[in-house]
Amino acid sequence: MGARTIDPRTPVIIGVGQLNHRVDQGADPLEPVDLMAEAVRRAVADTGATGVVDAVDTIRVVALISWRYRDPGALVAERIGATGARTAVSTMGGNSPQALVNRTALDIAAGRADVVVITGAEAWRTRRAARAAGGEPPWTVQDESVPPAEVIGADLAMSHPAEVARGITMPVQVYPMFDIALRAAAGRSPAEHLERISSLWSRFSEVASRNPHAWIRDARTPEEIRTPGPTNRMIGYPYPKLMNSNESVEQSAALILTSVERARALGVPTDRWVFPLAGTDTAEPFVSLRHELHRSPAMRVGGRRVLELAGVGVDDLAHIDLYSCFPSAVQIGAAELGLDLERQLTVTGGLTFAGGPWNDYVTHSIATMVELLRADPGTVGLCTANGGLISKHAFGVYSTDAPTEGFRHDAPQAEVDAAPGREVVEHHEGPAAIETYTVIHGRDGAPERAFAACLLADGRRAWATSTDDALMAAMETDEMCGTAVDIDATGEMRVR
């Protein structure tokens, strides 16, 4: 790798660790900071060097959902013995792990940090079980004497008031609508499209079956994935459970980054080194304001820019992990980056099968990418990260070969913001045409409510809902995009 010619402040990943804590198989529950501490210990061991913990000067934690600590990094530092480490926590969003890597690489290159741990964890099964029993788990509570951790990143506002007014606030409601928009734009029938996305997800499950860090390691056939049943209930048409992110996991992951000069000083073998070559960060406006719901200018601009900065093209990528909370995210990402959907687009198996620990999935995908690149030296890998409703994005390109110009980063937001948008009407009453839609089902599998994005004659967008059984049934068998409807003052729609 020509290590003697590398700028000594070049950032490099020297250790990774992952943990599947199988409380579903009898393991005693652990709280999130203990899960993180174990992942960090594994990452330290992975470096193959001594003295790493004593050298850690910064711990950055991916924002948690299953428990709120005032400063989780301080607790991790106590548990691993990294006394004196500066701590920070990210804002919410699945883009956060890659965004933290981007920020950390810049800080290391500039000398603002030296040995940095990035870690995250979720213990959602245990938290959910405690709530179901009417209580809370006996986890650490930091009182107000503990100063809150520094926050890295911009806050994520997911939903526009027009969406909130119609009860559209959850990813399980919106990502299916992206998929119907993709289907309509491609001109595929509902049956054809369902076969396409279930085949995609089946390939993801095959990768998970070979991934020792995956939560679900059973390869599933396309028919198993697309067919609703007692263990695969429909959630938001066209997605049964096996097409949704799986947050019901107890997982943690950690990355250790440092400079080339410190990696050498610590004695980390060069075969452990993986370099972040380039990173980008971008964001989309609210869903209501996007011109087309099957596209993402932020993915296109950010993804193509990171490849440009790394000096590679899509055909140079040996390993790819597209953020995979739902099939629509993968399809949109692949289209915007110019990737064939038949390529292998995950290194883990994705958030359904490898596991979807809320904001922290990408810490796992980067850790897995590091392991793959070490085993395939000289190749290049891409990780993408997505927060919210295809809202915030971070991209990273990695290789065992050092970058020729050091780590490069950009946030090309001005180009994203220049893309066409659309006006939204918060309270429309009158005629419209369905743009895209979904039908949300209850836990018993029965359809409960349809949600639709609609276009008015002047091109503005409005949101509508329906509990009409006939309309919901038609939405799950026929192509309803373009159907003329009337929306009443409450937001309910009926076919004209």
C-alpha cells in the first residue's frame, strides 16, 4: 500500500467489532452501554495491537432509541477504561454512523482528534418486554449532575405539517408509497413488481445467511417473502413483515479510527488498515415538497459526488451496501447511482435480515465492509446511509489502499436544493388524482386505512386517506395511480 509515502494524518480504520446479543435464545439482558462496551472491546482486540484503549481520546455514540442517557459515551469510557476521552452523540437518523465517520475522518486529518471510537447499540427487545410488563428495565440513569454530551449533526424533522394532518408520520406508511411510485413510473403491474422486489429481498436474505453477524440467518425464497401469513403479516401494502426493517434486535457495533502515524505508533498491523477514501452528506426536503416520489436528488448528487471524490466509478466497486430499511430505499438508491438492481447491493443482508437497530445499522455495515475489504485487499467498497423518509444521506467509499490525496469530503447541498420541487396544499377539498398510495394493516392482518399522495390539476400535491373497504381492496390488486378522486374537508377520498 506504499505506507511510507502516506500523509501521516491520513485517517484509517484499525478495528471493528459487532455483537448479536441473543436474548431470544436465553442470553441475560444487557443495557445498551454494556452492549457498546463489548463491541468496543471486540474492536480493540480486532486491531491486533496493545495500548489502544489508553490512546482513545474521543468516543462518539450513535443516538439511541431504546434508552436515553445524558452522556452514553461517558459510561462506555468508564466500562472500557478510556479515562479522559471526550464524548459526543449524534442526532437521530440512520445516516448518523456514516456521517460520524465523515466528521471523524476530517477531525483526524486536521489534528482535532487522534484515536476515535464510534459505537452504537440497541436493546429493543428487552425495552419492549419491560414496557409490556408495565415497567422499565433496570438500566443506568444519569442524573442532572452529568452534563449532556456534545451533539454532532443536524436535527431531523421528518414530516411536513400536511403529512401530520393526515396521520402520515411513520416510515412504514411512507416507504410503501415510494414503492408504488416506483412501480407506476416503471409501468409494471402489481404482480410483476411484487415478484421483482421479493426476488431482491430474497437475494439479501441469502447474504444474511452467510453473515455471522446477522440476526436472521435463514435464506428466504421470493414466494416466502411476498406471501402474507401468520408469521409474515401484511404491514403496509405492498410490504409484508419480511420487507420491513427489523428493529426487534439486541445488537451493537464499534469502529476505531486513527491516523496513519498513530496506527504505526500503536503497532497496528497494516493488514488491519482500511481507509475511508471519501465521504459526502446531503439531505432532501420534506416528502410533500419533492417533485417525484420515486427519485432522490440527494442520493444522486451525494452518491455520485462521493465516487468522484474517491476517483472511482460504479464498475470499480467490488462491494456495495445500499441502505435497506425497505425495498424502495434500495431501488431508489440503485437507480440514482446507476447500479444494476441485479448486482449484489448488500454486504450484511440488510435491515430486515441482518438487523435494523434503529439509527445504528450502518455501523454494522461499515464494520462488515472493513472485514470484506481486508479479505479482498486492493478492492473498493461503498456504504450508503439514510435517515428519516429518504431524508438525510451520508456516503462513504473505503479501501485497503490509501487515498492519493487524503480523505476527501463534500456536502453538495446547493446542487440538491436546485432540483425541482412541488408545492403542497395542507387542506385540499375537491378533485385530485392519486399519485401513489399504501394500505396499512392492523396486527390482525386486516386492512385499516389507505393513505395516498394526490396531485391537483395545477401540479400541487395533497394528502388523502380512506377507510372504504372496496377502495382498499382495489388498491391491493389494481393499479390505482392516476385514478381520479374527490377529497373532502376531513381528507377522506372517494373514487370519482
